[in-house]
Amino acid sequence: MYKIHLKVLSTNPAKNPLQAGDLILFALHNTFGDPPIRLSKVKDQCAETEFYSYGSFTVGAFVDYGTTELELDLAEVQGVSNYFKTH
């Protein structure tokens, strides 16, 4: 099992800060529930979630009330093991 820690930060907090109390929706693989989501409140310019996984998948994050959509393929994160990439 691998511990996954996801964090969303603004790339330009001076001009486009994340608003304290806003919700960020993290969309996970369908094996993480029905629906496979995690909600996280913005605190200190950041929203985070943490969970365990046995392999990689693509995660999404919906920010700014859904107007900004982010996507990350966990298999492409630098330094992850080949086992994680292929499971």
C-alpha cells in the first residue's frame, strides 16, 4: 500500500488566491467509493486529502466551484516505483 497525499495550491496566490473555506473536490478512482470523491476545505491557501492505494490512477481536482479542473496521472509522478506505475 502507498500513502497518497494530494495538495492543491494556487500557482499565483497574490492574484488568484484560494479562498478560505471554499471546497475542493478530489475525484478518485471508482474503487474509492460511490461516488469516489473526497472534499477538502481550503485552509491557509491549500486544500489537502490523504489516502492509501495499491497502485496508480489519474486523479482530478475541481477548484473555483468547478470552473478550474485539474488532472494528475499518479504514474507520471517523478520517483514512483515501477510496481506503483503498473498496478
